[in-house]
Amino acid sequence: MTARKSKAPRDEGYVNPTLDMGPKIPLPPAETLAHTLPMARFDMLTRVSRRNADLSYGDQFGMTLRECFCLSLIASAESKPFKRFCVEAGLDKAQASRTASRLIELGYAERAPTPKDMRSFDLVATAAGREMNRRYLEYAAERNRQLLSGLTKGQREVLLESVELVIAKAQELNAALQARKKAD
């Protein structure tokens, strides 16, 4: 089955989201596009960078970026309560459980009982996990250096400061959306 091509004229300043001769919808004003397009570029950067990281970390360590990141979270403390691990990793309980299970399967982490809550557990990095984390952090630092090598020191500083501001704003908006959702 082939897609039906639109026979609608291509008028400047209008978009026809359907493939038929439906009504024309005016494009948003240019100032609106100027605010939304940078976020589309951030999304593109995220996808490209994530794909590159998964490929390179997979080749280098046999793990995904998420698994490497989570190993670093676990190795950052003597033991990491599972609930805290979920929050710090930004994962729901099921995703965190699968990732932790994979790290345990690889021999990089172990489950330890949580003295205060017998229903939960702590995650502890093994010696092999701490060594893998050291190797991962060295590799990640070099990868970051390569990715940012096309920027001057000043551009890198502005980029990192700007990204932090965008992240903070996105977290603020997420919190507002979650609060509104709970209120409904």
C-alpha cells in the first residue's frame, strides 16, 4: 500500500498535517519556532550521543551507557540503598531492578541486606565493579574530551553552564507537571 500524496498547494506560511485536501493550518509565529527548535536540536544531540555511547561502551566494556552510569552510582558509595539508587539513576523500580540484576550478573555488584528495611536491599560494588568503574570513568573522560574538542575553552564553559540551566528548568517543569497530574 502506498501513501497518498497531498495535492494541496505548498503555500508559504501554512502546513497541512494530513495527506488530503483538508484545511490549512497557519504555522506558529517565528518567535515560537525560535524557542522550540533549540529543544529539538537538544533532543537530536541526546539521541546521537546516546547511540554513540551505547555503541562505544558496548564495544569497550560489553555494557550500555545506562549500565556504566548505574555502576558509577553504586561504586560512589560503600553501599547504595536500592530506593536511593532508583532516585539517583532516574529509573523506575522495574528499570532499576533489571539494570542492577545485569550488573550483578556481570559480577560488578552484589545485593546486601538493608538493616533498616528487610523488604529492600543495598547494592555494593565488587572489586571487579570498582575496577570496571575506574576504566569506564577514564574512557568517558576521553570520550568527552573528543566530543568537545571542536569548541574553545570559553565555548565549553558557556555550553556546560547553559546545559545546567536547561536541565534545572526541565526538572522544574517536570515537577510542576507531576504536581498537576497528582491534583487531577
